[in-house]
Amino acid sequence: MYRAAFLGPRQLGPWTVTGDPDPDFGDVDRQVHQSLLTDPDLLRCFRRQFPGSGDTDYDTMVRCLGYVWDCPGDRTANVVGHCCGSCGQTKADATRFRDCRDGKEG
């Protein structure tokens, strides 16, 4: 409901940690991913890993770095280590048949 009311069809929503812990990740992984989202060196880290990327917004950076995943079913942005805050699926289950690079079923 939030997404439809406030976000455009291509706009990325804010990330969430409201989903249950994803059993495929440990507590340390969850804490690290969440901490890295507000790391003051985020841009430097991104530029080091993606040197030719040019101007990139925050939402794209955190996804490229693997800190956030988008549920393909409802587009909820979730911190890696947490299940989808909307549908409750794990990252593995939700993205099993998706190729994140082109959105095609695989």
C-alpha cells in the first residue's frame, strides 16, 4: 500500500529490517550489512569496487555492494540477512528464478 501511494513505478523504496532473520545468514552478517548502510566510507568503498561507475545514487550503491535486496514479488527493499518485510520470503526463495542483472526468469 505504501509503495503504490508514494512511490513511482520505477522508484526504489527505503530499505527495511522488519522481516524475520533470514536463516541463510548469521547474526553477524545481519549486523554488518545494516551497519554498512550508514558507513561514512560507503562512497569510497563503492568507488573502489566499481571504479568506472560514474555518478551513482545511494540506492544503487547499496544494491551493487550487496547490502540490500529487492523482493521481485513486491519490490520491498530488504537488508541482506533479513526476510522480505512484506511477504516474508527468504532472499534465496524470493530470487531463486530471477537473474538480478536483467530481471529475467532463469
